[in-house]
Amino acid sequence: MTATTHENLHSPDLAQDSSDQHTSTSPWMWIALIVAMFAAALLWLRHSNQEDVAPAPVGERMLPAPEQAVVADAAAPAARQAAPATASRKAAPVVVRSREARPLASNRMPTYPAAALRSGVQGSVIASLNVDPRGNVANAAIVSRSGERSRDLDRAVLNTVQNWKFQPAMHEGRAVASVVRVPVDFRTEQR
């Protein structure tokens, strides 16, 4: 075996030696290799996605996830198997039984009053809101404060939360009035 130097790279002897060493590979060999790779990938996918549980009927897979977990009794799976196929395909409407009122994302947060910010007044305010069954704030009041007491902070919170909208609280599938507590922190380092 001889070492090839930079000067010998373009010599005719080197070209002849390299052509003797390389034999062309049959196109059928490449096709067989590609088919074998695809077959191995399909087998791997088939075995990696198998589950011990049978898939749910089509009607049940299309239902949105309920907001609260429903506890099912042991007789429910047996009853579902005994029901005719047409009954299992009809999707029942999802009914929210009970939940607390939730503020909408579009609600504006209270702004730090300019006078309180200039004076360096800080504190936390907790407002209690009475929310009616339509999701509107019926009444708002300050129930506790911490830090420096400031009417500016109280007024900023009350003026803002009185205009908030909510998804109403639900009890047994019906919208009901509820009370929501909203904490608001006013800190100068936040600004």
C-alpha cells in the first residue's frame, strides 16, 4: 500500500487504481434496501402504537372532554356493551353540572393610580364581587387590605371590577348568582 501525496492526486495511475476498486452497485440492490427500510418502519409503527384497550366508539371519541370528572359505576360499561350500535353513536350534549364563576379573559386589570404611584403607596386589596346569573357584577366591595391604606387604590379596583364580565357559576346545570373574591396587588417594583 502506498501513500498518496498532493502531487500524485492527478496522476493517471491513481485514477486507474481507484476504478479497479469500485464496482457499481445494482439498482435492484438499492430498491431492495429501500423496500426493506420501509417494511421495518411500518412494523415498528404497528407494534409501538398497539394498546391493550380497544378504541372507543366513534360517537364517544367525538365528544369534547367534560369540565369535571364524572364518576361512573361498574354497571355502565356492561350497559354500554349491551346497547345497540345505533344508540352508542348518538352523542349526548355535554352538560356542565357545577362550577364557580370565571372572569373573562377580556376583562381589564386595575391600573395603578398615578397619585398613589407618585407617593410610593403600595398594598394589596381584595374585592368581593356579587355576580348575577348572567355573569354581570351586581355589587362590588373591598373586604380587606394590606399595606398602606389608600382610597386611590380602593377606587381603582372598584371602578375596574364593576365592569367585569364572568362566565356565571353553575349549580346542577343552571346558572346561579355567586360571590367571587378578587385580589389585586399594587407594588412599585412591578412598574
